[in-house]
Amino acid sequence: MAERTPLLNYRLYTAPEPRCSSSAEGGGSRARREGQQPPPKKLSTFFGVVIPTLLSMFSVVIFLRIGFVVGQAGLYQSILMYIVAYFIISMTVLSVCAISTNGALDAGGAYYMISRALGPEFGGSIGIMFFFANICGSALYVLGLVESIVDIFGVPPAGQTASTVQILPSSYWYELLYGTIILILCLLVCLVGADIYAKASFVIFLIVIVVLGTIFISFFVVSPKSINITMSEGNISEASFTGFKLSTLKSNLPSDYVEDYTTGKMMSFAAVFAVMFNGCTGIMAGSNMSGDLKNPSYSIPRGTITAVIFTYIIYNILSLMISCTCERLLLQNDYDFLKDINVWHPFVIIGIYSSTLSASMSNLIGASRILYALAKDDIFGKLLMPAKKTSRGGNPWAAVLISWMLVQLVLFTGKLNTIAGIVTIFFLLVYAAVDLACLALEWASAPNFRPTFRYFTWHTCVLGIIGCGIMMFLISPIYASCSVAFMLILLLVLHYISPSSSWGYISQALIFHQVRKYLLMLDVRKDHVKFWRPQILLMVANPRTSTQLISFTNDLKKSGLYVLGHVQKGNLDEMPSDPLQAQYDSWLSLVDALNVKSFVSLTLSDSVRHGVQHLLFISGLGGMRPNTLILGFYDDCVPENGLQQIPAFSCNNSSVLNEQDCNLQPNFPPAREASSPKALSGKEYVAIISDSIKMLKNVCLARYFCQLNKAELFSRKNQEVSIDVWPLNPLRPDSANYVDTCSLFLLQMACILNMVRSWRSAKLRIFLCVESGNSVGEQDTKLKQLLRQLRIKGSITTLPWDNVAALHWHKQMAQDDGREGGFANIFPSNAMKISDDYLMAVNKMILEQGAHPAIRFLYLPRPPADTALHERYLEQLDIMTKNLGPTLLVHGISAVTSTDL
């Protein structure tokens, strides 16, 4: 049973265990208890989402950069930055909540959401970007912690007095050493697992909340004081904590961008926003823990929204209080000023260390979970194979180690503000991708996209994408461009190397949605001959013997509809199930192997004729329906199996690795042997042609296409490849008019083939057969003029055929005025009187015209109305086309050419 039962998947039903003897039952239970590992502990909303998200969003910004933001941007622009930043992340949070409540989530957070929504290519590329964002984010927080340690405990520059605690060397390599030690501490916690991380985070959360409380209290209880600060020139200056003063607030309202004393770079709105936005990038901390949550779909929306609202309020209140109490000189030159104005200085130091350490651990464990999810999905094949290894409790320790090593490499950058812009751009790109995933799901209108969180629309997704895109390029156009280019390169690489997945592709849902809309707009009443194109139904008895014809017809379709049709004889009432459903995979694998752009339409019928009628009636949709039927020729040739010539289906192919791959062959019946009966009679075959013409479908009969080898044909040097066109009705040569509908259709089909890239080098040759009594020059001139009007390039060869025409019976039909489109037609009463000698003479004349052409296009006469003459009609076609090589007999019904603009 191929169908998976949702009841079993979601454990809503448990199959009862088979009863057995008591001894066996006891032994089995003991074995199960011994072999069964205890399930890893799962986290609640508060511990798994709220605490990691709060700590990630507070982290460096609230303790080390809140004064930097207010001092550089002023209160007005600081509030504006918060509004813009939280608007962007709020739109993303809505998208995250919608996706996370639309089904079960596994490990990987944002990567899991995006990959399951947009497919492996997009998900894999964004997953790597998100992985690097977390790697750089972890390094950023470690550098922030090192910066604080060096400011407090580092040996001051020469000429300055050192306190008793300032004992740590502060060169680049020492700072790298301190960062490495801190990172090892984070590594040890992450290696133990998510449970110990959650406990450590809770302790840190309590510390941070206490420290925040002391900061707010300090603004009210600490008296105004002067603080010594070291200026960039090295001299000492004084800045004041004024307490709540209106003059201080007024001086801090406008912006005043100056040089950042840690990097020496001039600041701007974009540069400050890049640093500030790092305080908002923690919204995915809870999502990253999706694999460790008890109920991700419940916890992620509630926990994330709670954390976002709480941090927004705290940032605004804290910025307002700083603006009212601290001089701008203090804010711009001392990022540790909160320590100096606190009721007890060590409180802020503890808060800085705790929050940055927690944020670094959060990003490190988040990066490891993303890497583990990428490895588990085999997105990059064997490249990420080591990251799959886990402990007994399910902790991906190998992914943690790899992530730790990459964070260590990023620490070599040395300064927090140096990588702040890169981290921000990476996170903005990921947020835009989450919004895009939600937007795609919403626009696809898939019935199964029904998240329980409904507070979002496609407008919020679009606003989130636009906001992320604008801020990325405002922060750094170069970094933003490089990040997008890197993501697109990854997307293209994954498109070719990633294995097929069973997640579903949003592109298919979007394509379906758009195709349905445009098909409804495709009005058949507005069809015009200027925009006509062949829409072909190719009837295939057995794909094993039709591979060359299938490929040729793909060249002939000219961007039109192409349907491979097949009729299986049978009665559904006598069968337990539809036998055609199991065959579709084989047909689709054939389409892929031949690289043809076609649909597959199979039907079950009591006869081949009725089956073809069904397909002509029902194939296609709206304005895309077949207008041309192509059939293989009905003759006694023994079919050849051409399937083994296709590399994908050949067991001798080097790409087939083992016998199992060799067994994955299409499930088609073997080629018919010479002694085996045919699926239909000659009368039924001709009846199919008649039925198609009655249904106003153009008809083509293809003969000897098993001999067509296009690769060999065009590889010959110094040998011209030609397409021969014979627009004359061979059963009625007395008509000299070449402009009937059928002849024009024949010319059009030959011209279409010549327009295809692989056939452009072929030369189009048109043969004009005339009798000596007619004006040869006049007919030649008329045909050239017609070709010029139709923009068809080809050479015209005039052939006298008096000797051939002499064998014809046309003198007996001279008074017959039956015509089709101005052209003399065949009438049943006389058509069958044509002698075999005449037909053999026509065949000989065609064979004598130069070297073997690639394809011959011949005029297909209309079948006789009298069914008793169908066998004779088929004999005549057989004699006329015998040994001609690849030949297409064409009968056109519709007008397909236009001389108008």
C-alpha cells in the first residue's frame, strides 16, 4: 500500500500488539525495555522559547550598545530605529507563527520551515545563510563579552593609572585568547545538550532580570555624578550623569553622529542601525529549538510574540531614561556607562557577562541544530555526513563541534562592530526568506495551508520582505549584494546536486495556481491564424519502439502542446483497479530520459479506435487542446526495441552503479514480434484517420522513424542535410494548384521543423511536379512568390513527370469536379482504381531525387468514405512510401499560414 495513513503517522491510532504466551511476552517486554532508550526531555514554551528569545534579543545591545545608539542617533532617531526594526521583525514573527502552526515542526527552526515550504533548493541555500548568521552572531556576542572584560580588567594604555583589578593584557592576541576560553565554555554547555542549556539559560535569565531591575532603580536613586572617560586621543575627560533633567533630554533628542572610538569609523544612521538591529535578531532563538520543544506549533508563536513585545517596551523605556539622565559625551565615549551609574557596579558586569554568554550559547546551539537538520536531509550529499552523529540523548555533538570551530575562525576579526553589519544582513536575508515562504504558501491557496495562527495576510509578508530588503542595502550595499549573490549561487548548485525530496515543492503549487488562472484567460474564441502553433497528440503503441518518433515530434511542436497518448485495451468492470495508474511513473521517467516537453495521457478502452477518440475529445484543457494527431505507420515492419539506446535505461551505462539501478527500468511491454498479432486491424487504423478528420484534427502518419538518427545525421562533414517537401497530392496529380489547405499545412510543418535550433542547418527543398503541357516557369514563379509571402526559405526543384502521370487514371476522372479547399480530391468510387505501377513510379521518382534526405514530408490524401476501400487505401500508401526513409505523411484541415502582420 503506497498511501501513508495519517492516523498512524500522528499516533491517533495504535495498532494492538499480537498476543503471545506469557513467557514470550515477558521476554519480549524485557528486551524492549533494555533496548529502548529513554526519550529526550522536551522543553516548555517558557524555557524553550521565551527565555532563549529574550536573552538573545537583550544580549550585547541592552548592556553594551544602548548608550551607543542613543548617543549617536539621539532619542528621536533611536525610537525610529526601534519602530523600523520591530516592524520588520514583527512581520517576520507573524510569518513564523503562521508557518509553525501549519503542521508538525522538527529540528532546524527557520531552515525547516523554509525548506518544507519552498523546497530543498531554496531551503538549503537559506539554511546555510542562517547557519552562518548564527555562527557570526555567536562570535559577535563573544567579542562583546571580551570587549567588556578588557574594558574592566584590562591593563590601561601607557600613561594611565591602573586599578587593582586591571591586570589582564589587552593586545589583539590576548583578546583572541579570552574569546577562545569563553567559546570553549559555551561549547561544553552545548555538548551536554539542550536540557542543561535550558537550565543554564533560566539561571542567566533570572540574573539579567535582576540586573535590569537595578538599572531602572539606579536612574532614580543614584545622585548626579561625574565620570572620568578616556577620549580617543588618549586624554582623560569628564562626563556627567545628571539625573532626570529637561536640559539633558533636550540635548539628547537630535542625532549627533561622530567617530566610533572602538573602530575609528565615522557612524551613520545605517551603521548604528546595523549594531542596534542585533538586539532584534534573536527572534529565531525559540524556533531554532523546535526539535527540542514539547509542542513547537503551540510554543513558538506564543513565546516569540511575548518576547518581542517585552523587549520592545524595555528598549524604549531604557532609551528614554538614558536620554533624560546622561550627557551625550558620556554615551559616545563610554559604552560601559551603565556600570558606572549603577547602585552596585558589579551588577551590570554580571548582567553583561550573563546575557552575552547566554546569547553566544543560543547562537551556537542554534547553528548546530541547523547544521544537523541540513545533514539529516542530505541536502549537500556526503559533504555534511559527519554532522549527522548524535549522542544517545539525541544531541548532535558533531554539529556542535563543527559550529564551534567556525565560530572560532570568526573570532579572528577582533571587533564587535566589524561583524555587526554582516550578521545583521544575514539575519535580514533569512527573515525575508521566511516572509517569502509564508507569502508563497498564501498565494498558492493550497487547501492544506490552514495555520491556526491567522493574524497575518500576504500584505504583512510583502511588507516584511520589502523592509528587510531596504534595510539590507541601507546597511551595506556591498555586503547585501554579496550575500544575495552567494545565496543565488547556492540555490543553483543545490538545484542540480540536491536529491529529490518528498516534502512537496511550493513552486508546483504556485505554477498550478497561475496555470489555472491563465488557462481560464486563454479564450478559444480569440484564436487567430497568425498565432497558430501545432498542438500534437502522438499516439504511442509501445514506447520501446517509438523513442525516435517521440523525440522528433518534440522538435515539431514549436512550443505548442505535446501529449503522448496510449490506449490499453480492457474493461474496467472486469478489473480490480485501474491498471494505468501504475504505468504513469514509467511514462514520466521516459519523458525525463528523452528530455521531451510533453504530457502523458493514458486511457482504457474496449478498442484502440474508441480510445483515440476519447483522447482527442478529452486531452488538453481550455484553449490548450490537440489540433494535430500523429500516428505511426501501419505496415508489416518488425518493431525494434530502441529503449536500450537511451543511456538512462541502458544497463551498460557507466552511470548505472549496480544491478538494483539496472532493475529500475520502465515497465513497458516487450516489443512486438513478427509473428504476434497487431492491436488493431488496417480498417480500424484508417477509421482512426477518418475520425480525426471528422473531428477537424490535422493528421500525420510517420513511417521509418526508427531509422532517424539525428546525432549521426548532423555529425557528418561535407554532407548536406535536407528536408524534402512534396506538396502534390500523389493520387491526384492533375491539379496544378499548390495553395490548398493541406499543401499549406504541409509547408508550414516543414518550415516549423526547419526553425528548430537543431534543424536550422538543414536545407528545405520543395519539389514542384509539372507536366509538359503546363507553363513550368509560371508555376515556379507563383510558388516562389507564395514562399516569399509566407517567409519560408527553401529551394524549389521543378520535376517533369509526364512518364509518371501517363500511368495515372486521371483521364477517367476529368469531369469529376469534387474538390477540397479548391484542390481536386479523391473520391471513393474512382480513387481505388489507381494502378500499383503508377504508385511505384511515384515512389521511384521520389527516391531518385538526390541523396537521402533527413525527413520527407508528403501529402496525405483523405481516406475514402467507403469503409470497404480502407484496406486498398492503406496498400496504396504503403506502396507509395516504401523504402523512403523517415517520412511524414501530412493531411491538414485548418488554415495555419498568414501573410498579414
